[in-house]
Amino acid sequence: MIDPVDLQVLTGALRAICEEMGAVLVRSAHSANIKERRDASTALFDPSGEMVMQAEHIPVHLGAMPAAVAAVLEEDHAPDRAWILNDPYAGGTHLPDITVILPVFVEDELIAFAASRAHHADVGGPTPGSMPADSHTLDDEGVVISPRVLDEAAIDELSELMRQPAQRRADLRAQLAAGRAGARRLTELRERAGGETLEEAFAAVLDYAERRTRVCIRELGDGTRSARDVLEAQDGDLELVLEATIRGDEVTLDFRGSADQYDGNLNCPLAVTRSACYFAIRVLTDPDIPPSAGAYRPVHVSAPEGSILNARSPAAVAAGNVETSSRVADLVLRAFGRALGQGTMNNLTLGSEDIAYYETIGGGQGACPDADGPSGVHVAMSNTLNTPVEALELEFPLRVTRYELRRGSGGDGAHRGGDGVIRELEALAPLRYSLITERRRHAPAGAAGGSPGKPGRNLLDGEELPAKVVGELAPGRRLRIETPGGGGHGAPDR
């Protein structure tokens, strides 16, 4: 049995390996989406496919990545035989998120898996950037990669199906480099600690995370809580319903009554729904708990098959991974009395057949019971950075004409919600745009008497645009995104 001191040392070592994998990926990638925005995640898994440790990167990636490893678990593994996938119904989330999985061997023994997931700037399909606001099936969204071996031939084949193939090849090789860095460090750790000790450490980290999570869940108190909210579809609102039940040290999150699978792209596979729930429970418990599958053992998530939160193939999912996941996290936090953040990633895609640019835009976070919400941050399921103005203008035919806080957009209260931002871009060449946003018709709610934050706005040369829209951007035209503020907490002292 590992003593507590050794457990903390080994936990720190595993966390450091994941962080180094992330650093290798970010520094090796060529696309701005990975090297600047850091829209990528890394994790380590034991030989049975349980996630032992993850870097603190993108919540919507990490909670869903175990499904990707499960999708290749029974394949014929060999040293340095990597696997790739993006199929949302076979371990993926949405098509731009490509997962690369590398089995880690010591001699002939499989000891772990090193995995990375990165949002690629383009994965083919009719719309540059592969994030169309108007898709109906996966075929409308890009190249679907079922689990397959990733070698140089596969890299070349897949990259040629996508825009900017040289950049796609470079980013895929960066993911391979990240996996190899993780495998090397894990092998070194095994040599120092011993094979049996490493196996014990994997099990101990999982069990330790489970114990701490159970203690925190018990402190939330038995009972059933409920919440309702909506997604802003192009043809009306889609209702999501949650019933959250705590019994002892376990929590069940039941989404029965939510909208059926939708003929648009707000659908998500169950892995994404689970991911959002895991994130919210992590917020409600203790973020210092080791981020591993053990922390998820006391959390049970259910959604009816064929619903918007457990869609069937080939339903489109581009917005499900980014917007529906945000709303699921909101539902869980709202059920437990939290003020809500902006509740959207404000997805903006710009491109042509020669270039593709994608970003998410920060906004206001909801206030806490004891503090104001931060302003201009990537809330909840995103956790990416912005694209620096200098990098954006250097690489793309765009000029940033405004980038500032949207003062006063946070909700009032004893503690104010954070403010959103204003980001305005001018096209310097003909570009096609796609906007996938939320909280344009419905404001992020406050809590305990706090006021809601202001809804967001999308404008083209001053004319308001819908929450989800595609169109053409001629040179000189300006696209302006005003992101939502967060909800306030507590009645203001007046």
C-alpha cells in the first residue's frame, strides 16, 4: 500500500507529465487555434482505459476523452502504434476535435495510454473552419474519422481532405509528439518507482479522488433539486430539464424531459453531456481533488437515447460540444443555487478555401456568494485563451477595430456578475463567416436575488444578426460580437 506522502509525490509526477504533454503540443503546433488559444488537452489512462490524470486544460475535452480511449481499447496495440478518431458516435465530441491516442509499452507490456485532443482549425466539409451554424448531419460538418491507426500515410491522406493541409499535418504531428513525450516520461517514472508501484499509484490516485469527491457530495446534503433552461435554436427555443438527486455520497443527474434530438447541430453525444456534468460537480465539490476518473465514480448521468443530450448518429453536433455542453453545466450549477456565467463560447469562424480561423470569445462569469464574478474570461466548458490581436492580424486578412470590456453588462447584486467583452473585426479580404452563439435571447440568471447579466449581441455593420448565422463578409465590413455578462449573486444593498 502506498503511504500518503508517496501518493502525493506520484500524483504530482503524473500531473506534471500531463502538463508537459500539453506544453509540447502547444509549442509544436502551427495553427493559431492550438499554439495561441491553446484549444487542446492531454491526459493519461491506465491499461484498462480509466483516466488516471489530466492537465487542467479544456473541460469539455477532458471529461469526454475516456470515451475515445474506450473506442480503441480492444484494438491490436503495439509500441508506437498510435490511433486517431473524431467520430462523435465513436469516442469523439464534434469533428474539429481530433483525438490521438498512443499506447505506452515497456518491452511487451502495455502500461498506459497517453492521449491528446485538439480542436483543428479545419476538418473539411462545405464551410471553412468546419463549424457551420446551419448543419443538419455530420456530412455537413467535415471529415468523419472512425478509429484508425495514425501513421504518416494516414496523416497525408486525412490532411488532403482538409483545408490548409500542411498546417493539418503539422498539428497532427504535434499531437503525436505530445503522446511520445508522455510515454517517455511515464516510462522514466516507472523505472524510478518500479512497475508494481506505478500500478499501485494508478489505483491509489483513482481511489483517493473518489473518496474526496464522495465526502464533498455528502456535504451538499440529501435531496432532489431541479432546474430548467433553454437553448436558442434558429426556429425557437429547446427546453432542457434536470433533476439532481443526492443520496448519501452519490449524485444522480437525470435529464428526462429535455428536448428530442434536433434537426440542427445543437445535439451532443452522451459523452459530452457527461463531461459537462463532471465539470459542474467539480466546481461544486473541490477543484483540488485530483482530476481523474475516480472523481466521477459517484456521479451518475442519464439522458434518454434520441434526445438532444444523447443523440443518435448521424445527427449534427458542431454546436452541441460548445453550446449545449455550456447549458448542461449551467443547469447543474443553477440547480445548486449558483449564479450563471455567460453560458456560451461565442463561436466565430472566418475563412475561405485558403484559410480558416476559429475562436471562442470570453465573457462574464457569474458572481459567487462571497465575490464578484471575473470579467472577460472563457467561462465553464471552454477555458481557452483569446487569439492575441498581433497574432490574428499577422496571420489572417483581418483587422481588430475594437477589443474591450463591455462595461455594465454583469448582473447587479450583493456581488456583481462579471462583464462581457466587445470584439469587432474588419475583413481585409472576402471571407465566409459562421456564428454559433447563445444567450442572445435569454440572459444568464443571477442567484439569491441577484440580477441577470445582459444578453449578448451579434452585429454586422451595426445591423443585428441572429444567434446562429452564416454569411459573407466583404472587405471593409465589420463583424461585432458583444458577449453576455454574468449573473449577480444576492440582493444588492440599497
